[in-house]
Amino acid sequence: DLFLSVLMFAAFVVWWSGEERGRVSVLRWLVVILLLTAAGLAKGPQPLAFFYIGVFAYLLLRRRWHEMFALVLSGVIPAAVIAAWYWSVYAPGDLGLWQQHSRLHFWQNGVGTQLFEFLDLTVRFLVTVLPSLVVIAIGRLRPNELTRAEGPLPALLLYAGLCTALLWVWPGARYRYAMPAVPAYAAAAGIVLEQMRLREYAARYVGLCVALAFACFQVGVNWLVM
């Protein structure tokens, strides 16, 4: 999951580096395609939704219609390579195993199991991204600011948030499936913290102290207790 998250976020950074200049070159799209293909071969096609849904929503928000065609084309090669891999390794009887791996067998789960998985996903994910979310919340970023904010902040939040939200309505999802969102939330928190540094002296330190407390909790649990 860590390797996948790095590949996915690297693809986002390469794409955004061209987007902020007003145009994503063919070379950048090729690098994005290679990174996403590698990510798909590492973990399957589902996590690629973080990039494609997030970037599509950003382009739609900004009305960048001409870029949407390039985005669609950029998904053809990863899809073809992943499909070729599935085809090459398929053996009779594999379909049920693939459905289970892709969490497509959720109709077999009872209501109690689905409720437990929903709560488990919620608690674990919030603990993971709480330092970043606290800083973003203290920065008082409002939803209508997404259409006006300059820089990568809107794209980061769409990349991290939309596909993560889908996990809450996908029975059987595990909190680790949202790991590709973690680097984007951390980067967004850094941008908001910089904005607070320039305009709100007190809020910056409140955000830092609260986020540091949650970060220390995470380090204690993950590195020491576990």
C-alpha cells in the first residue's frame, strides 16, 4: 500500500506540475501513464480511481474540457496492460477469487458485519489523517473556496476526498484502501498551514500543537505499542 501510494501521488505531482503551467505536455502524460500502469500492476485497477476521479472532478470544476480528452486517453494504456495481465494469468475458477479480492462479494455479508466494517474504516481512517484534517479545519477552508482557491489545494482535496468517500459506501472496504489519500491530505495541510502563517499567527500555533499531539499519538501506537 505504501508503494502504491507513492506511485499514485507521483503521478499526481507530475500531472499538476504541468497543470499549474497551463498545459500538461505529452511527455508528462506519458510519465503519468507509466506511473499509473505500475501502480495498477502493483495493486490492481481499483486504486487508480483516486487519480482519475480526482483529476476529472478538478477539470470539471475548472471547466478544462480540452484536458478531459487527454485524461481519458491516459487511462487506455494502464487499462490495457492490467487487462493483459489478468488474461495471461487467468485459470478456470479464478473469477470467484477475483471477486473476493475486489470486494465484489459483499452481498454475502450480514448487516452486522457491514456495520462493523463501516465503523472500523471510519475510526482507523480518521486516526490516520487526523493531524492533517485538524490543520485544514483550523484553516477554515470552506467548500465554496474550492472554486476560487489558487494553487494545488483544490486538486489535492478532490484527489484525496472523492474516492475516499466512495469507500464508505463500498461494503467490505478496509481503511488501508484509503492510503493513497494520505500524502494528498498531508500536502494540503502544509499549504493551509503556510496560508495561516501569513495571515493568522495564533491559529497557526493552535493547528501545529493539536496536529503534533495527534502525530505523537500515532507514533506511539504504531512504532512503540504495536
